[in-house]
Amino acid sequence: MKIDILTLFPNMFENFLNESIIKRAIKNKNVEINIINIRNYSKNIHRKVDDYGFGGGQGMVLMPQPIFDAIDDIKTKDSLIIMMTPQGKTYNQKMAYELKNNHHLIILCGHYEGFDERIRNIVDLEISIGDFVLTGGELPSMIITDSIVRLIDGVIDEKSHENDSFNNNLLDYPVYTKPVDFRGMKVPDVLLSGNHANINKWRYEQSLKKTQERRPDLLEKS
């Protein structure tokens, strides 16, 4: 898979690309991630990419020319173009699984007061990570990228994400490690029993219980 991220602030991605699972996935060639500075496509002598919106109002608006030219330069027949925006469809695990099957993702990070509306004509999918507003799309693009990359074959053990929260509309079951007794809080006996049938039954029941308590809306979707 190839992921191209269009941004005005490429330096924000330095640590993201050089730590943990993302770094290993890039090194092992499971994924190619390119950070592309939108300003490189500005035709303005000062690399200007934004201007005041027609009709007045607060904030600056990203102009269409640099973004159109950038996408024209990097897109292929396999590209899916994603716009990060609070107006988009709310992101979830199901979308992560769907997106990981694409060969090429182009993620467009907004900033300032938003995008010139005409940019939406070249976008395939608009995504929001929640009902709140950030200063730009860089952090959401990292979230999207991280959630997709970990699902790519060979990045992590497949069993590690089969039981993730939100799979089958359930939250994940509780997990424990050593010591067995920590400050009077003990690991449930069933996990020490060695009976995997009972362990699986307990984990499923705990997932149901946790989901009912914390996210009953997920059970309604089942």
C-alpha cells in the first residue's frame, strides 16, 4: 500500500514516521508513506496557498490551484482521495478495514478556515474523527494512517487485531499480566485455569458486559 499525505506542515510527521509499528512497516516495505508539502505546488512567488473567502468572514481559505495541481501530479487510476474535515463521515474500525484494501490513498489535510468548496469535486471520501474541531487535518491523518497500517498483512500478527475493540460491534475484553496479585487486586481465576473453552466464554461475556455498560449503542447495531 502507498499513502500520500498532503499537508502544509510536513515537520509534524517526523516522529510519527520514525517510531514503533509505523517505522517497522515502512522499513519492511509493508507500506510506503510520503509526506507532501502543498506549498511546493503554489505558483505564488511567496508560496501562498490560502486567501480570504469571498463574502467576508473570519479566517483564511485554502485555494484550489495548489491542491488540484498536487493531486494531478500524484494520483493514479488506483488512488482514493480522502479529505480530512469535521463535515465528513465519522471514522470507525469498519472504515479502517475497508480502506486498507486500497492500493493508494491520498489524504488531504485542511487548515485555517477550510477548503475552497471546489476542491470537493476531486475528493472521493470525506472523513471526520469526531464532532470537534482541530487546528488542522494533520493529527487526524495520522490517526487514520495508524489505524490502517496496523491492519495490513505482515505488519502485526493478524490475531492481534482480530479481537480489537469494535470488531463485531463489541469492546475488547479485560486483559491481565504479572503479578497475579497486585495490591489486593487479583487476576480472575478462569484466566489461570488453562481451560481455553472457559477462557473464551469468559472473554466473550466480559466483552458483552463492557459494551453494554460503556457503549450500548454498539449492541444496537448488532
